[in-house]
Amino acid sequence: MLHRVPAICAALALIITPVWLFATNPAVARSHPLLPSLLLAALVIGLAVAVLTVRAGRRRRGPQGRRGSPVPAGIGALVAIGLMAALAWLEPFALTDEQGGAAGVSLVNVDLIEDATSITLAPTGGATRGLVFYPGARVEALAYVPLLSRVAQEGTVVVVLKEPLGISLLQPGQARSALEAHPGIGRWVAGGHSLGGVAASAFASGNDAVHGLLLWASYPLDDLSASGLDVLSVSGSQDRLTTPADVGASRNSLPAGARFTEISGAVHAFFGDYGDQPGDGVARTDRRDAQDGIVEATNEFLAH
């Protein structure tokens, strides 16, 4: 029995982790296909390991029956458990309401078009400018729709990207497909929240079709001071993940005309609707008031 313990542990990790994530977090199924695909593959492998382990246990072995070395089996089990721990850590922050419960999205004068890798918010009256937006690390794209739909209402096509495993830097050029899908848009701005803003800065600096950069609680990856980009940086005074000091230090890496708007009392998680975030500061203002300020500054910038 003891020689089967590693296989049992591996099978349990490979089965329980996907089942738990799919059952408890609706954002998993809504995310970029890479995460649910990996989880489904793990589930299938876990079931196969469980079946093979049960069959092996039913075989009768003679006194001279040979058993494999427990070392490779133990290493394999540790690898499987480690991979499942990594996927569990990548669990996305899901869209929530102000009380932290499951939330829906209400749209006014905006059409929502969703596919496997993006959510497009198109104003019903048409638009000539666009914003391609990278979410923060491990935050589902849908969590930004309540704020960005208010941006779309003012005449901007907004494409919110679903990032592979929720990490924008795994595919910083992902926004290129959004630009190609909307050839009628004459002016594009790349934007993002937190790590998403870092990816947006990398995309904007290397793409001539992008005229502006929108940073929500973020800063650029490289020196963009000579880029000629129009830049708006919106941040929160109580943010402890992208601190005011971090934002201040980014000034020298941005063009001289970059604009900075600090939302008094706001924290990192106010830039989306996904609840609290570990390591964040303590808010000293109401979420709705802070988000009104974020949206107002963003709309003024995009209309410029």
C-alpha cells in the first residue's frame, strides 16, 4: 500500500484542484482558454492516474513480484502537487459587487461582445477612437467592464483583453489583434491596470498605431520619455501595491507632458470591481466616488 501513496497524492491533487476552482470561481471558466485547458488536462490525467493506481492495487503479486523504485514516483507526485499549487495561485479575482458577492454587469448605450480572448465594449452610436486595455495580474477581464463601459459610453471602443493565465507579460503583444479587428478606429490608446499597465507601456512604445498610454495604478516598463506618447497616469493615494512613491518615480520615464491624477483616498482594488486585494492599503474614500474620479479623468484624457 505504501508504495502507492505518491500516486494517490498526485491523483488527488490533479483531481481536487480543477474541481475546486471550477466549482467555486466562475471567473475560471470565463478566463483566457489557457487556464481552463490546463485544469481540464490535469483533471483527465488525475483520473487516469487514479484508475491505474486502483488497477495496480488489485493485481496479485507473487512473493518475488517486483515493485518500481519509490523515488521517481515521489518526485512525480511532488511535481504534480507543485503544478497544481501554481495553478491554484493563479486563480483569478472575479467580478464582485460592493459587498463582495457575485455581480452582474449593466450596460447603457454600449454593446458587449465577448470571445475567448477579449471583451469588446462598443458604443451604440459608433466611435472613432479606441482603448485596448490590459487587466491587472490575475484579475478577470469582466471585473473592469463596470468602469470601462462608462468610458465606452462617451464614444470610445474599449477592448479588454483576457490574458493568458491572467499575466499580461506572458503575451504583451496581445493587443495587436484588437487593433486589427477595428481598422476604422483612427486613434488608439493602450492602457492597463497595475501589471497590465506595464504590458500596455511595452506595447505602446513599439507600435506606431498607438498614440497614447493610460496607466491605472501603474508605471512604464522602459524609459518612454522620448516616445512622444500622450500619457495619463491615474493612481490612488492609499495604494500600497503601486504606491505614490512608485508613481512619482515613474515621472522621469514618461514624456514631459504626461499628466498625473491622484485619487484621494483610493486603493489599488478600486480600479476594478473584484473586491479586496491582499497587500493593498486601507481606503479613505467611498469606492463609487473614487471610481467616478477614475472614469472622469480617463474620459477627459481620451477626448483630448
